[in-house]
Amino acid sequence: MAEQAQAADSGPRPIVPFLKLGPNPHLEGLKCSCGAIFLDPKRVACSKCGATSDSFKPIALSNKGKVYVFSVVHQSFPGIKTPYVTAIVDLPEGVSVRSNLIDVSHEELQKNPKKGFDMPVEMVTSVVAKDREGHDVVAFQFRPCK
Amino acid sequence: MRNVYVLGTGMIKFGRYPEKTVPELGGEAALIALKDAGVTIKDIEMFACGNLYQSNAMVGQRILQQIGQTGIPVINVSNACATGSTAFREAYFSIASGMYDMAMAVGVEQMGKQGLLGGTGGGDPAYSTEGKLGSGLMPAVFGQAGIEHMRKYGTKLEHFAKISVKSHKHATKNPFSQYRNEVTLEDVMNARMVGYPNTLYMCCPTGDGAAAAILVSEDKLKQFAGGRKRPRIAASVLTSDPYTDRDLTLPDVNTLTRRASKLAYEKAGVGPKDIALTELHDCFATAELVHYENLGLCGDGEAGEFIDKKGGCHPDLGGFAPVNVSGGLLSKGHPLGATGVANICEVVWHLTQDERAKDRQIPNAKAGQAHVIGLGSACTINILTI
Ligand SMILES: [Zn+2]
């Protein structure tokens, strides 16, 4: 029994619960009746209007958005490869998410930050770690739209 | 609410004190403040102690175990970088409310070698999002606060860098500052990048430190001031981050500061033009720039021009609306719990022409403000008048 359960459970794991894996990986939020969208699925109430979670409906978020702002991280904890670009991406549903911006030159962005503002980007996923139980851990990143 | 005054202040030079304990550092600052006030620990009726890294370890009581166990109520306060200023506000309320007539606030921190990056938290590190889903660390958060200003108003890297040059110059006149070296614009621009657009000299160093203040009612002021003029706390405001669209993804350091600033000016009955000096929370140069506008020292979108015209510089340097004449966190360092009380000390020293600010005195200062942001978020603004 235990072996069977483990086998059924051996697939990759999302790094955060709002990343949905499968054939079409995407982000899923909770939308309150007031319009606010949240990314944490265990939230008990809306911090904008105060409505409780029975006012929430799941909402699938677009894989495309626009960069609002970014920074280039040159110094971090041991084991985190620098430099890399961190970005706040606005999604068309009206919520922002944070992740790494890949396939861009950080030197170019530092020289001409305007190039980053409103840059159209799309979400991709990749395995970023292996957890203690041996599962692949999958994160999402953004890259300039092709 | 009753009037509350700052009777005495104490601060130790920010720096590295690995041979001392947190209660020893806090006790030293407390004793200086008590002496400055002309009172003893036996006169203190309530004590609010701000400390972050030992917030579960009764730092306030351990300070009294060093300097006098009188059995008074002690509150240990933790509120991120606004820890010390929140402790100060607790002391203020204990008197304003009519409950007590003399209270002490101490802010103290020993950072050791810990940087400003913050902690990683527990759990399986494979699920740690830092570096995998962007960065939530301070340099990235405050870098992006500056980038947002660039996006809105076309602000340049030079503007942020000039702030660092200015504050380092100010620090050369402050013996309480950890670093007192001047830097040139080239030094700042060419220094190692930490988190774009903040280079090394645009990020505050950490450090150990402590600062203390003795707060009194009008009655006690008359009894102990001995004719000395002491500043009144004209406003002591605390806000948290209200809901804004991106706040949960990228902490919004502006909205809660603007709200605190509006409330503080209203309560104090003064405006930005009446403020002779501002000590504001320059954990990064980018933060200082956005707070010029948040505190109304210049109009929205005008911070770059304000800097180019020497806004924020000491009048001795040909500037106006001086900001962080202490050298700011960029030079003093940022012992988290101590910062909020230390910047109130600086404002007091200018209002009272205290010799501890003699080489950097703002002439004829009648009002000053101290602003702190604790990310997460908390904002305090204390306006003092004389
Ligand atoms: Zn709602």
C-alpha cells in the first residue's frame, strides 16, 4: 500500500501551490467578489474588502503579462546564482506576480531600464530543485514574448 | 490627550560591539538619557524597549536588571525597522493618556555580522522561493521602489547616487556615525552593484547600537527641566500598509508613508515648509528619494530636480530642506531596533542646540521630523517642536 501511494505521488511538485502543473501549466488565483485577486489558496478573507473566503472563486490566470518593474540581484544567499533579474509582472486579470525574468541581458536593462518597462512576457516552467523526498520541484519564470 | 515632552536623550556611537550584550548596550544608552534628563531610574514609571533579534528574550527587563529593578511595567516591542520608534510611541501614549508622568524608551540592536538580506526561514529548502521566483530581499524590494520612480518620472541613477554623496558628507560631522568617510559621485556610481539601481554606497551598512529617550508630562517638565527648553512631541503617528494593488507582491513603501505624513502634519499643525530638518528612513538611497515626495518635501515627480538643486543638503553645503544631517542610515548604520529612537535623538539635538550636534547644527530649528519604515509594513512619523 505504502509503495503504491508513493508511486502515485512521484511526479513533479510545484514550488508554490498557485502554480498548477500538467499539460498546460498555469497560475491559479482566488478572485473575491470585490474584484481583488489573491495567490495564496489558504486565505481566510479578502484584505481589500473584508469578505470571507466563501466570496472567492478560483480564476485561471493568463500566461502572458507585462513587466511593471524589475531589479537586478547581484548579491544573495550562498547557493543562489547571481546576477539575475527579478521582475514584477502585471497579468491582464489585474494581479501582479513576482519571478525571475530570463532570456534578457541584465547589462542592457541596467544601461537602459526603459527597455524593461511594459515588456511583454510569457510564462515558462522549469525544474529548479529536488526536494528531500526526491521529487522534482518546478518553478515558473517569465521570458520576453517570442 | 496631554502634552508630552522629551526631557533627555542618550545614544551610543553606532558600530561593532561584539564584546558587549544587548542589555549592556541598551543600559548604556538609558543611563546617558537619564543623566541628560537629570533624573534616575527610580523616577521612571513605565519603560518601552524596542529590539528585534531578541524579541522573545525580555530585553527590557534585562536592561533594568543592569540599571535598576524598580518593578515598573515593561513592554518589549518588535515592529521590524520601526521597532524603536514604535517603543517611543508606546512611551508617548503612556503619558499622553494621563496614566504616567515619566516614561523611558530604549531602542537597541546587536546585528553582529548579519547583513540586511534577512533570514531564509525553515522547511525544505527546495521550496524556498528566493532566487527561484525572483527576490523578496530588501535590496530587490527597495531597488524596485526606485525603479518604479524611474518608470514614472524618468529619474536617473545619478539622482540616487547624489543622495549617497550628500549623506556621507553629512556624516563627517557626526561623531555618533559608524562611518564618516566622504565618497564622490564616481565612487558611488562605480561601486559594486548590490541590487540595481543601488550600488554598495547606496545601501546602509548594519551595525550595533542603542538610543534612549526620557519622556515627561508638563508637570514633570516643570519639575525637572530647570529652565531648559525641551521639545514637545507634536505628533506621533503609526500606520500599517493599507490594501493597494501590488502590495502583496511588491511591498508598497509609499502609501503608508503618505498617510502617516498627512496625519502627522495635521496633528502637529505644521507643514513641510515648517520642518527645519528631517531624519528619514534611508535604508537605501532609492528609499530616501521616494520619501522626499512622500513627506511633501517636494512635489510628486520632483525629487530628481529637488536633489539637483541641493534639496536635502545641510545649509552649510548650500542646501535647503535638510534630510539626514546625521549621515542617515547610509553612514550611521542600521541597528534595526535602535534606529527609530536614534533619529529622534538627532531631531531633539537640533531643536535644543545640544552640543552633541554642534558641528552640524541646523540654525534656529523650531520643528523637525523623524520617519521610519519597517518592511512588512509599519511606518512611524514623530514631529517634534520647540
Ligand atoms: Zn474583496
